[in-house]
Amino acid sequence: MFLPGFARVFIALNIIRALSIIALLLVFASSIVVLVDDVEAVNTFVSGGSNTTSFDDGNSDYIPWVDPCWNSTVPNQPAGAFWAVLNRVFIIFQTIVLMLSEIGWPIAFFDRFFPVLGRNFGVGALGVMQCLIGASVLSHYVSDFPLVTAFFLFSIGCVNILVGLIFREKSKDKRSILSWRERGKDALPTHVRGVDVRPMTAAVSSMFSHDEKSGDPTRPGMGFGRQGEKAAALKGFLITKPVESLAKHAA
């Protein structure tokens, strides 16, 4: 079944949004896993239960995990554990905020306090933030699950940047379910036999709306009778009657 252009764009953008939410959810889960592993490694190291020989000699840049062949993401520097944990907490918080912006709730909060993620902006800024989160995770040695999810999020961020460059601020309107209702406003024809009728219809509607909203008792609504024809003629609009004709079967 053939779909119109706006329907295909609507489906494609919503597929990208669904993949974006999935990627953010996976990074959220993987960040919690890495955070737990780092805390576990720090506790094991402090209690002296891990192999600390290479760490004490200064040959290791990260605190080793329980397995001596693998290190945590906690750097061997002052307050390294604090900054490593804080980095993971920031990533978790950012993924939650970006997921809420993709879902569109609460949209009034984003429009007022974080407009770059609101309805009046595209998804380019969202893609940049996703790429930054992915690069932050990939800049450390992590296990397979965080590695794959970070690559996935970085790829979706690049796609969102591309979509933002193509559709700009209209990308969220095109993927919104309410956009189908908005398309009903364009149901009236704009051209008749090659002539653009939009200026005329706009002028007529503004004339009637001005008469109705003016509240001046000396200028009541003229309606569609003879007084209305006179008022329209004074404003430059001509109303003609159709040419009378008989049916083909009539004598």
C-alpha cells in the first residue's frame, strides 16, 4: 500500500525516536552496572582483597578490579573514586532527562526551563548530547555491555544530528501524533485554475472577523444579503450571480 510523503516521514522519525529511547535506556542500565562494579572494586581495594602490587608501584592508571587482569574506571589519582562515581551519576541523570524529552513529558517544563529540548527546537541538540554521552563512556575501558550500548547511542546521536539539519525546528512537529490533526487545517484549496486564492480568502476572513470583533454598534455584521453585497463592493470585492441556464433535456 502506497503511503504519502508526510506519512513516510512520520513513520521514519518515530522509528528513530523509538531507537533513541531504547539506546538511552540501555546506557542508563549499563551506567548503573559500571557504577556498581567501580564501587565494588574500590571497596575491595581498600580492604586489601585485590592485587595491589602494580597499583602501589605506580604501574596501573586505574584501580584494579577483583580480577587482576581487568581494571575499573576509577583513576589512580587524588579523589579518583569521587570523580568516577560523579561522572556515572551525571550520565545517569542526563539519560533520564533526554528520555523524558523524547517522550515529550513534561513538555511545558522543557519549553520554559530547557527550551533546547522543547517543542520549538529540533533534534539536533539532542543528538549532540547523545554523542557527548557516548564519547564519555567510550573514553574509558569498559566491559562489552557498556561498550555496545555506548556505540549504539553515539550512532543514534549522529542520526539525530542529521535529522536536525534536514528538518531543523520542524522535526518534532513532523513526528508528533498531533501533526495529523494539524494537516486538516490545510484541507481547503489554495489555487483555483492556477490562480492563488489565499490572499482573497485571508482578506475576506479578516473583514468578517474585524466586523464581528469590533463591537461597534454602528457596524453590525452584514451577513450574506444585499447589505452584505454592498459592503463587499465598497471594499473592492465583487459578488456575481451565476449565469442562468436550462437543463439539457429542457425545451
